Amino acid sequence: MANVISLSILQDVVKHAAAFRCRVRLEPAGGPGAKVFPPTYEGGAYAFEKRLLPGSPTPVPCVLLDSVQSQANRMEETLQEACDAGRLNLPTVAVDFTPYFPGEGLPEDQRLLEPIGRITALQAPHRIADAILRDSLVTEENKPFRSANAKRESTYGRRLREVSPRNATPLFELCPTALLFGMWDSTGVKGGLGAKFERALVGEIVGINAVPGVKTSSRIDPLGIQLKAGTLYRTPPDNDFGWTLDPELAVKENGKSVMLGKDGRPAEANHGNIPPTLSKRDRDGEYLGGGVTLDYAEQTIVLSLPALRRLRFPVNGQQSEQADVAARTVLAALGLCAAILMNDAGLDLRSRCLLWPVAPLRWELLGRPGEVQGDLTLDAEAAINLVNEAVAAAKEAGLPWLERPLQLQPSAELVKLVVKSQQVATSQSGEGGK
């Protein structure tokens, strides 16, 4: 019979255990033998490698289906969705670009061409240390969130200057997920000497016994437009379609009509046929980008408890075991919850890479050397309740917990930079990618 992970169990194991571990077998949604598509890297290649697996006398060809970084992003995304739905209440920092689109009444260099909306520390690439947040103002103080000038910096930014593994309380208050997924404050006032926090929660999905496939491509144009039908020319921005066959109506550069794209072929405007072709081969003769077939895929998730025990959480400058255990319990509950919510949302990793767990998530607790307790369970609602219970206990221990997101507004210079970037992107798109 499975054992449910309770708050009392979690409070006990964060004191001495090594890790929570989950290994779940996955198969393509199309069934065994169906093709799936891994992420592509430079040149359209997949991340193949050979791994030694239990029961196999020789290394087995494997392919990376979802990296540690990608799994972390998916977990943060599902935590953000849970917060947006009112299921969780996590401290975070949020910067809102909504007033700048369409930005009526604002100067042109402050009006976004495309909406961006609200970005939180759960969505920013470097979490609370991201430059997007750094270059914004705390709304309630009208001061920079982070600044090289301590006198101009917000009270929150000044607290973050003192953050370290021995003083993780300010991060616990503002962005506890940074302690869970890792952070390097390399964009702050200390640069490369900024505080570093290792990942405590690591996930990965690997395809086992992976065989590369072949990618085919073709398109039949119902209009039957031929390659030699004529040369297309790029037109000014006020033209409805962006191209013309008449060189006199085209954009001129140095007195010459500018062709659409590279060579003015109808394909530059997405017209015409694409003959059936196979993908290119790499140096080893394997086809690039053609997907893979697998024996199966495996997802591994590990929550390191020693990584959490390295963190200290002083309250009002005073260290206490009660506060340390309470904060670490919150982070452990949050890590389990993030992994469970991610899998509960479905592992649709990318186009043509939907994976399905063949069994529910089961956790193992790696205790003292040689001690493994298996078959621990936690469903999504129980995981959310566990986080809420752990947070309540942390508050009783005197730990701070931001009840609502810290609101930031982007600085005028940051908005101007984004607007210019959008203008450049629009211009390049109008030039056929030139």
C-alpha cells in the first residue's frame, strides 16, 4: 500500500535524508514504436549519447528529449499557472508592460508594437536575478529594484545585496523558487561575485535505445504556381501584400528594384510547390531532424535534501533550527508540488513529442545509507495542500512570506529598448529576413 507524504514526514526527512527520487517510464502518445521529435541543437542535430543502463552489458544509444533546464522551466510554468488560478500563493516579483500596448497617449518610443503583458520571476530566464527585473522600478517606492547606487535602490534590492546560502531569508521572502531551481546573481551589483545557489530540484527525460528517422518535406500548391512564373519584388510597408511582380512599384536601393527575399522566387512569398525531399545528413550519415523511435523514454526527478540543508534562514538576524527546518520543508514541499503539477499538466514537450506515463508518479525516499523507502505518493491537490501547510508552519516560526507579488514597472529606458527591438524585428520581417 502506498504511503502519502505528509507534513510531519517531510519535516522529519529534511533533517537527515538524502533525496526524493522519482523514475517514471514514458511512451509516445502514438504508442510503442511511434516517432517522437527531440529538441534540435546547432545544425539541426539531436543530443545523442550512449549510456550504461542496468541490465545492459554495453552502452545503449540514448537521446535527450527534455533537458534539466527545460524541465525546470516547465515546472515553473505550472507553478505560475497554479498561482494565476488561485490554487497557490507564492512570493514572486512581477513587472507589467501592459500599459505600453497600445500605449495611447504615450510618446512613440514608449509604445510597444506587440503586447508583452506581465512577466514574473517564475517566467524570467534568470529568475529574480534577471535583467528585466533589475532594470525596473518598484511601484510602491518609485525606486530601481536593483541599482549600483545603494541610495537609489529599493529596500528589496538592498536586502538582496546580503543574500547568500547562509542568509537565504530575503530570497525565501521574495522568490523561494530561486532557492529550489538555482540562481546566480551575476547581473547584480557584485557581477560575477554575486550569490550562487545550486539546483536542488533536477529533472530530465531521455529516450532509451533511440534510432534516428528520416525527415521528409513537400507541398502541393493548388494554384500550380511555377518557379519561372516571374520575379517577386519587395514593396513599401503601406502595400497590402508586401510583394509585386511590377519592378516599378518595388522598393528601390541604389536605383534598383529590390527582390523579395534572397532571389525573388514565388517561394519567398510562400507560393508554389515544394518537391518531395529528404532531410540532410550529418557527418556520420544520419538524417538530421527526422525524429527518433525508442524502446521507451524515462523521466528522472531528484530533489536533493542536502542542498536544502546548506541553506540558512536567520530571522531578525538570529539563527534557529526551527526556522531552518521550517523553510527547508517549504522548499521540499514546493519541489514535490512543482514536479507533480508538471506531470499532471501532461508531457507535451513540443510538436510531435507528446509522452504518456505508463504508471502514476511514485516517489522513493533515499534515507540514511542503505535505506530506501519506496512507493510514496502525492497527487496534485494533496501537493498544493502540503505547500500551504508548510508555509503556515514557516510563518509560525517567524519567517517572512510575501503574500502578493512585488509589483514593478519597467524603466523608461527598458521600454525604449524593447520598442526599438520590435521595430527592428518588424523591419526585418518586411524585408524577407534580410
